[in-house]
Amino acid sequence: MIQPRKIIAAVDLSEFSPGIVRYSGWLALQLNAELILVNVVNQRDLDMVHRTMIGYESFSFTDYVEDQEKSRMAQVKDLIVTNCPEGVKCRSLLRTGVPYRELLETVKTEKAQLMVVGTKGRGNLADALVGSTARKLYRRSPIPLLTIPAAFAELP
């Protein structure tokens, strides 16, 4: 078995993200692996904002996207500072597109050996056991996929 040297952790900035980062960071420390936190701006959300704001001259879509990117990168940086153990090489990437596709593309480009995702995220429907992005990754991931249950990710 190949020991992981790069671990990708999907962080959607939901309430579950700190737990995902803590566990992924601990795992990276145990395996002496680099941890790459990946956040994806959903293209569907950007398209909705763009369509909604057409006609409002005071609204700049370009500025909106830049603000989203800056805000997300700051939030991910805060997740690293507050949740990633010392000694772990940790960096972050921001992608835009369909979340599961962007995560799979990142696996390829980064040559990661393991991906960590939460079973639930931003689309936290009360009756859903597993989020739609996690479900799609289960079927398509070319590398081992470790899932962190929502209840575990909420632990302090």
C-alpha cells in the first residue's frame, strides 16, 4: 500500500469544516503528509447571482466574485490557523465550478493519494444522510475517500 504524501480535504466553510480540518490535520501529521484544503465556489451560485443582478448598474459582478474569493481565502486561512496542528505542511486552494468535478480535478493535478470529505456540508438537509457532493465523490473518486460524519465533525 502506498503511504499518503498528499491529502486533500474538502472544506465548504460550513459548520462542519473545523472538524474536517482538525481530523485531516491530525491524519497528515501521523502520515507525514502535506494537507491541501480545497474550497470550491459553486458555479451554479455565481450564475444565480449574475442572473439576479442583471440590470442593477451599481452592482459589479466582477467585484462580487473578487470579494467572494478574498472572503473565502481568509476563512480558509483562519481554519488553518485555528485547527491545523503544528508541524503539518498545510496550504489551500480555491476553485470555481461544480464542486465534485473540481475536487476530482484537484486530485489529478495535485497527485493526491487520499481525499477527506464531510458527509454533510452547506446543503445540510435534515433528512439527508450524505450530501450530494460526497455521494458523487463516492462513485467517482480514483483514490481512497475518507468521510467524516457530521456528528464527529461538530465535536470541539
